[in-house]
Amino acid sequence: MSTAKAPAVIIADWGQGGQETYEVQYNPKEFSLEKSLQHGEINIPGLDAPLQQFVRGQAEKLSVELFFDTTENGTGKDATSVTDHTDRIYKLAKVENSSHAPAVVTFCWNSKFPGSSLSYGEQGGGASGNQTRNSFVGVVESVRQQFTLFSAEGVPLRATVNLVLKEFRTLDEQLKQMRLNSPDRTHSHPVSDGETLATIAARYYGRGGRWRHIADANSVADPRRLGAGRTLTVPAIK
């Protein structure tokens, strides 16, 4: 059982039904995060192995086991049922009346949640966008309850709940975080201090050598002297 003082917190957003916050009774000993990607294989005759083409990311999953115990209130006739705690977790898998869907669930513990230190650069091989996080937001994939201790009257007093959350992000959230750039679309780019046409071309086209497309579209005479604050049109190319 964890001895950490800061409690793990589960926040349930029921849409029109409002929001509820639960502090878990005991911090979990561990939790796991699983992320996978889908790739398609391109078979080319004569090659030793097929080429791998990225298709899309799969939803990340968080799995956590939570422990609940009410024996401190006694185990006799007036014992408190552990379901006072476990039902709040099981409820997350139930459909809310007004939204016609289960809650969107946030699991958080502290600001150093895994993923809080992700660094995505604009250059140098890093992916663009801001996908850092301080919590895990998802919907319930499964809830498994196991009751392990009962009073003489059959009141459940101790239980473990295995909760699996599947990543939930709206389309707008994902596009804003990834800041996807496509060379077959026209973009507007505000120039930052120190930028050159080559670095801008590398960002939008994937190749710095294509800087002349931007120079011609903006009548740039000296590609090495742009001036911070200027907004350039980055034309679409095929």
C-alpha cells in the first residue's frame, strides 16, 4: 500500500450531468500506460522485408488497481460496506441519462504525471506540437471488482477494483496539440528571430532546399535576412 501523502484523484465529467471528484481511499501501488501504433506493410518484390507505412496511432490505455477497506469502522453488525467506495468507481462505466454516454474520466496524482516532461521541437527530428500532460483523460473500457472480505452478515468490507481507461481526446484537441503541417496547403507563418527561409521550408515541406518557393511567393530578395515579426505566405506545393 502506497505511503504517499498526496491522494490520487479521479474526476468524472458527466457532460450535462456535471462533474464529480473522488479521492481514492488508498493510493495505488502501481499503474501502467500502454500506447501502440498501427503500421501498414508495403510489399515490394525483391526486398528482404516489407516497408512500414504509418497509418495512425492507437488509443493509449491506463490500467490501475485500486484497494478499498472499511474494516477500521468495525466488522460486526454495524460494519460499513466497502461498496460505499467501490460503487463510485463502478458508476463510471454507467450511461448518464442526459448525455446518453458514460463519463469522461480524468486520473491525476501530481504535476509530474508520466508525459509531463515530453519535449517536442520544431526542428532536429522532434515532432511538432504540444502533447505534454499532467493527467490521463479517458473513458472506461472495463471495471473489474473483487470483494475479498465480508462481515458475518455478508457485508463486503474489503475489495480491489481494476480500472482500465482508454484515451479520450476530441478532434479539435488533437489538431491543436499536433499542429499538423501539410505541404499541399497554404500556410501563414510569423517569422521568429533567427529564422531563415531554409528552416521555415524544412518545417512545412520537410526539406530546407525548397526555400525558393517561399521566397518567390513573398518577393524576398535576401533569404538570410527576413526580420522578426514579418508574416510570410508559405505556398502549397505537390
